[in-house]
Amino acid sequence: MSAGTGATQVRRKAPETGEQLPGDLKMTRTLWPILLASAVGLLPFTIFSTYLVPIAEGSGSSVAAMGGLRGLGGLAALLVGTALAPLIDRVRKEWAAAGGLGVLAVSTALGASGEYVLLVAFCLLVGAGTAVLNPALTAAAADRFGSGKAASRAATLVTATQSMTAMLAAPVIALPAMFWGWEGDLLAVTAVSLLLAVVLLWRRTPPGAEEEADSGEKLTYFASFKALAAVRGAVPLLSISLLRTAVFMGYLAYLAAYYDSRFQLDPGLFSFVWTLSGASFFVANLLTGRLTNSVQQGVRTEYLLVLGLVAVLVTVVGFYFTHWLPLALALTSLHAASHAVVAACAVSLLVRRCGPLRGSALSINAAGMSLGVFLGASLGGLGLGIAGYAGVAVAFGVLTAAALGAGFLVSRIPVGQGGNGREEYGSS
């Protein structure tokens, strides 16, 4: 028994010391269905937000009422993501992702009808579907490359693809919509989702990947939550993701209003600000994923996480007190890049530290981020109502300071030791 355990430990530790990290192009060729599916998962709500006015008019509803339905999707994502978290690691990740794509296909077909009741179902189902799809895809990408730094690099490629899609989706969907309308966009997502679901269902698991994914002991439903909480650093990392998302999404919710009131930028000019923010996030996320998961010894991922949180704190507070447009633009870019650094580090550390529980961890992570969207918008609005943009700076500054405290906890956890004292799945 002890010999077998020792062999397992050697096998798990070896990738960290001697593995050859594949190049991004090689990883992309291996992961292309997963990366494409992660991009498709962002399209339904992007279409819904982009064409909110005509969708509201077509359904006989108001823009405010229709926009409020988006919150139902976030609520569904929070509930479903939390409830199904322990189950993500009990089935093949590609099969779980295929199920999420199937739900997405049904929801977009319903949404294309334009009927109000079916649009309610659309929002609920998209939230539920993506709550399964996104963590399953991220974990599936990691499983393809074992448990070392290549695994966490693969996971960050998924998040980088999603950030690129978020930046480019609006102009990409606008062109075909000129020919077939927003309804055609949704039906196109239905078709692509079904095709990708079939691809993922029939995709073979590479030798060793399924064994690595199933190497942990089988746990009961509630024991899975307990085991995840016992992984040292998991709870602070999940807290950081929740708080970081609250700051960033709350900041983005009031970004257009800020630039309009302080610099009188109309929506046309503000679109360039949005592109600047999205491009900064994408580039920083991509580069950080590569840096933190390279085979060369460099800055520990935990330390880079803390540095990223410090940058988030400085840029978000400084942003709301500047009255010079070039400086505001620079802070917008730096703030987005800082968030990307933190996001890439958090995903990398969750994948490494949680081992066979990575699917559950990523599912809880996604659910926490859904909660963060509501928390950020609510606290940002409260701060704005009480003390203007100075109040917003204080609200987001407090959230970031809390995340920074969690970051210091993560950085002090000994490398290579898991929550139960045994060898952890990967080190930094």
C-alpha cells in the first residue's frame, strides 16, 4: 500500500520538475473543441444584451423589465453551479460540457421565438447551462494535460479565450444579424452548440488523462464540499475570485456613466474605451497564464496574485479621483490588466491545489463569480448614491482590500502541502 502511494506521489510530482510545457499552438490544436465551446457559451447573453431594445419591443415588454431578466440567469447560475459542483468530478468533463451545450441549444431556440414567457425561460436556462458548461470545459482542458503546470496553463487558455470572445463578440454578431436579425443569431448558436455537443461526446480521452482525473477517492455529495474546504488555500482563492469579480463587474456597470459625466464621452467614443479595457484584459490574461505556468523558476504564482491585487486596489481608487482623460484611459487599461493577472493566477492555483477536486472547485468558483456580479453592482450603486464616485471608490476599495487579505493568506501557505497534510496536487 505504501509503495503504491509513493509511486503515485512520484508520478504526480514529476510533471512539476521535468515536464516540457507544450506551446500555445499545440495546446490550441488539442483543445480546439473546448476553446470553441467556451466562446460559444458567452454568445447567448451577449446577443441578448446587444439587441435588448428590439427584443423588448418585439416581446411587448419594456427595456427595464427585459433587462431585469438577465439577473435571473445569474441567479440560476449561482444556484445550479453550487448544487452541481460535487457532480462535475463524477462524470467525464466532456460529457458534462456536452450537457451544458445541449441546455444552451434549447434555451437559444426558445429565445429566438421572441415571446416574453419563453425569453424568461431563455435567461434561466442560459444561466443554468453555462453554470455547468464553463467549469466543465476548464476542468476538461486541465485533465488533457495531467496535473502539472501544463494543466493549469490549459485552464487559463480557456479563460483567455472567453475574455477574447467577450471583447469581440458584439461586433462579430452584429454583422450576420444584418442579414438574419438577432433571432438568426440565436438559432445559429443553437446549431453550433448541438454540433459541438456531438463532438465532445464522441471525443476520446487521451491515455492516462481519465486515470488522473479519477485518481481521488470517491466522496459523497456533502463530503465533496468538506474535502474541498480542507484543501489549504482553496477557500481564500474562491473568496478572491468572488471579490475580484464584484469589483470588476461593478466597475464596468458604471464605466459608461463615469466617462459620460466626467469627460462627456458619447456612446460612440466610449466604445473605444470598452475595447481598450477588453483588449488589456485579454492580453494580460494570456501572458500571465503563460508566465505563471512556465517550467522556468520565476515569481511564485501566489506572490504574483498579491501583486495583481495591489494593482487592482491602486488603479480602482485612483481612477475615480482623476479628472484628466489620458490618465483615466491609462488607469482603465491597467485596471483591466490587473484583474486579468489575478484571474489567471487564481485559476492556475485552484487547478494545481485541488487535484481531482478541480471540477468542483471551478464550479464553485463560477458560482461565486455570479454572486460577485450582483454584489459589485449593488455596492457600487450604494456608494454612488451616498457619496458619488468617491463613494464608489471606497466601496470597491474595501472589497479589494478584503481580497488582498485573502491573497496574503494564500501566499503564506507552504508550497506542496495539501489541506490534510498529504502531498498536494502540484506546487507553485
